[in-house]
Amino acid sequence: MADPIALDRSAETWEVAEALDQLATDRGTHRQRAAQAQAYFAELEGNDRDLPVAPLGEVGRLWRTQLRGSVGLVVLLIVFTVVAAVATQTLPRLLGSLVSSAESMPTDGVRGLLLLIVGVVGLQAIFTYLAARWEVIVGQRMTAKLREKAVRDALSLPLGRIERASSGDLTTRLTQDSNVVGDTLRNDVPQVLLAAITSITILLGMVLNSPLLTVPTLLGLPLIVWASRRFLRRAPAAYLYAGSVDSRLNASVLETVDCVRLVRTLRLENARLDDLADRFQLVSEAQRYTLGLRLRLFFALEVAYNWPLVPTLLLGVFARSQGWIDIGTLTTAVLYSLSWPAPVNRLVQTLGGVLTGVVSAARVTGLDLRDRDAEAQHSMPPRGTDRGTDLRCDEVAFSYDGGHDVLDQLDLTIPAGESVAVVGASGSGKSTLARLLSGIAAPGRGSVTLGGVEVSTIPLPELRAKVALVTQEHHVFTGSLRDNIGLSRQQLTDSDIVAALQAVGAGPWLACLQEGLDTQLGVDGLSLSPARAQQIAIARILAADPPVMILDEATSLLDPTTALAVERSVAGDRRTVLAIVHRLDIAETADRVVVMDGGRIVESGPPNRLRDSAGVYAQLWSTWAGQTPGSGENRPTQGRTASTTCRSDGAEGESSDRLGWLTGFTSRCLDGDVLIPSRRDPTQTRRELTRGTES
């Protein structure tokens, strides 16, 4: 029969072995997470894809700038905090005096001392309340200033820089990181200030009360300093890495939600779920690493600030027996030892929050760290140059991320006032050309000029006022229809806004709106179909009246008749226009057609001449129009003019003819720009078109 004691010992040995194995595994995992964080931190300096992260010096400069307008409030906050801390730490001295002199002190003296204690408690309560109130005021003001600056910095970022970053990085910085910084300024920073001042006053009180009885507390300070320095040395990389993986998770979520129909159509649900699971795992690992750092810090500090109580009491009893101190001094020392852990614990608890806020502030401040060389180029306009609106590309070459050249030895001249349509198969470099001409990207070789001036040297405000790029992406801002159009240029009149809307074919449904330009759009207002949202986006640019417009499939969601009208409106007033189109009937309205293939221009000339030739454009026209090359016959526009009816609620109704055309609307096949009939359910299409217009 087995010995029960031996079995118990064997079980205990097995449990100890398992615990040691788990500890070794945890240590290995912790080191692996630390290596990942340090690797990300090391890559920050040369990372050109993600948005920059500011160094701590820039964060300090930012906070000093934010405090500059609230110096008086900050001084009051510090004064209130100091008075509250001093009042709090005066109580142990008063209680010690009461204990030491209670027997010998007359009744009036005891009564007066008690009243003094009550008064100090009341003073401490009042100034603690004032400090808390001023904490909120100062924190809210700084948070508001920080949010405004972050939005200004984001709007000032070059579009190319934003596009190189992940779609969730900027969103995370403007929302989550800004919220973290706000919480830190409102809550954690004042708590750290109060805890630090309270800890200092306790130490001063201990020294003034009895230097001998302060020794046990002072012996714990080296452990506090060592643990804090160890934490602060590793934590920045850990929290920056956590913020980065969180941004990538947000990017994946946003991309999946925004493209949910495409995901379902291509049956990518499992792939997207796997990607989200992987990103969730990275976020979990990063959070566990920061948690592990905090737990190690907490353990060391718990030992450091809890152990002095017993040694202080024993040393005090010994000193009292030797007659070195009285009972009141011992009582005061014990009370100080009891109160010492609270502020230190508060300081430790908020230290992680402060560090998180500092890292978030570094990410938000990074929005202001533009490319200094590019910024200097854009801030020094060349002298002696007369800037017009003619565009010119000379031997331009461009590649993405150092890969193969998307554009190769491209030469193009667009005189001021000319309308040029760019056609070609997908991947021929059309959109890349639009990016270079609009200043979003710079050529790797060659030059791109506007009015004889290198685009990269034109100050950004002037460049954005002169050149407008309109893509098929559109956005409707929450607010009135007037606000959506009027934000493009100040001092727009209602007649200017109506004229811009009519120019893009929005006049019929505008007349159906009961509130007219005051109609609210967005989440809580009228929901618009994608085509109408695209009309608003184009009208917004027309209202800004830039001398140069670059359209990259900007009318892709409009019916052919409306799209043709929009193209003619854009080219009006002798504006310089470059339009990237897939519908060749729209290309026919341009002064000149440019055909691109393989990153080069293979044909250029008036549309009728290219159509009558036997070149690439003639073949494209033949394929699109169903004719033989060189026939010279122009294809009639197939767009149907929609009849518009206004319902009783002021919304526009679509005729069955218009709905029938939209139901059979086609989607382009990117490989060759082949038009494939849509297979969507007509009932679903009709329901989506009228959604948001029904009361």
C-alpha cells in the first residue's frame, strides 16, 4: 500500500514543477513580446509608410504650448493642490501633539486643539474640492485645444502621406488617441500631481518629526527608483507597439465594414475573419505585455512602500524605551507610515495611464511632423516666374515603393483652357498621372510643372487652390445641403450654390426638397443615393472654382446624360481639365484624347481624328460602340433622360424608366474595362434608391 504522505509529496512536487514550467514559459513569452515591441520601436525612425510618431521632446513642447494660454489656471491648480496636501499631512502632527499632551494639557487647550484639527480637516476638504474643480477646467481646455490642433494638422497632411499610411491609423489618432490624451489631462495628470506633492509633504513631515524614524521609509526608496526606471525604460516601446497594432486592427475593421458587399460578392468572409483574428491576437499580446510590465512594477512598489510600517513601529518602541522620543512623536511617525502607501499607490496606479497618455500624445503630435524638406520646398515660391494653368510633364517616370515604373518617359503638355480626356486599360497609369499632376506624389525622374513652375515647389495652400482632384470617392458631411457645398469657398451666396448644383444635374431633385438648401444631410438627415452624393461632391468643387480640375472617374455613378452635362460644365469658362474616363462618349466631348498603355502615351489628338484612324483608340471605340475601326460613325448617347416626380414629402421620385436603367446598371471589369451587366435584384435596387427619401 502506497504511503499517503509520499503521494502528497509527489503531487506537491508535480505541482511545483508545473508552476516552474509555466513561469519559464511566461518569461519566454514576455521576452518575445518585448522583442516585438523593441523591433517596432527601432523601425519608427526610418518608417515612411506609417504616420510619424513624435519624440518626447515634441510632446513636451506641445503640452507647454497648450498650457501657455492657461497659466493662471495651472498656477491656481498647483496652489490648491499644495494647500490640500499640506493640510492633509498636518493632521498626523496635530494628532501626535494631542496624544503627547492630552494628560498634561488643560481642557481648554484640548478643546482648542480639537477645533484646530476640525478646521484643518475642513480646509483640506475645501481645497481638495477646488483642486478637483480646477483639474476638470484645465483638462477640458487643454483637451479642446489639442483636438482642434489635431484636426488642423490632419487637414494639413499631404494626401500622399495619408494614403501611404493605413486607413485606420489616422482615424485612431483623431479618435481613440485624442480621447486617451483628454482622459490623461483631466484625470491622470492631476492625480499624479496630487500624489507627488502628497508624497513629498509626507517625507518632509517624517523628517521634521523624527529623522531616526524616517530611515525605514528611506530604505525603500531605492527599490521604488529602480523599479520605476526599469518600467519607464521598457514602457514607451511597449505602449507605442500597442497603439500601432490597435491602429491596424481598426484599419482592418473599417476596410471590412466599408467593403462588406465586395467581401460577400467575392466570398472573402473567412479570409477577413482570419485577418481580424490575427490582428486581435496581436492586440491581445501587446496588451498582455504592457500588463506584465505594470504587474512587475506593482509588485516591487508594494514591497517598497508597505514594509516600513513594522520597522518604524519597532524602531519607535526602542527609541521610546531609550527616552529618545516621546509617545506623540511615535504616534506621528506611525500615522505617517500608514498614510505613506496611499499617495505612492495612487502615483503608481496612474503612472501607466500617464505613460499611455504620453504615447497617445506622441502619436497625435506626430501629425504635425511633416517632411521638413518637402515643407521647405513648398514654402519658398520661385521668383521671376509667371504661374499660369498649363500643365506639362517632361520625361516623367514614377514607381510605387521602389518597384517597377508605372510611368516611363512620359511627355504631356496641356495648354491652359484645354480639356483632355485620358483613356486606356486598367493599369496603364491613368490614375498615377492624375496623382502627379495634382501634387499628391512627386515623380521619381523628370518634372511636372504648373504654369512653368515645378509642382513640388508651389506652396501647398496655393497648389490646393489652383488644382482640384475629384475622384469617384465621395463624402457627404453631416449638416445642411448649403453647408456641404459652401465649405469649399467662403462667401458663397445661395445663387452660387444653386448654380453649382444645377451644373451637375442636381436641379430636379433640389427642387423637390421642401427645405431647399436647408435640408439636413447625414446620419440624422436625408440619406442620398451614391449618384446624388457624387453630384454634391462635384458641385462642391465647381463652387470652389479652381482653374485646373482633374477628374478621375468622377462621374462614374451618374447616368450618361447627366455625366455628359457635368463634363461640359466642368470644362466651361476655359478651365484646364484632365478627365480620366472609361465611357468613350464622355471622351468625345474633350478637346483632345490621350491614350495610355503601359505607362506611356501611345496616341494623342482630337477624338474624331483618332476615331477615324486605325490606332488603339479606334479599336477601343469599335469595341465600345460595336462598330468597325475607321467607320467614322459616332455612337449616339444611350443615356435616358429621367422624368422626375416630387412626392408629397418633398423628396424626388424616380420614374420606372430611370429605375429600369439603374437596375441594369453595369459594373466595369478592371481587367480590360469590359462592361458586365449587373445581376442585382431590381427590388433591392429600387429599395436602396428610395431609402432615405421616405418619411
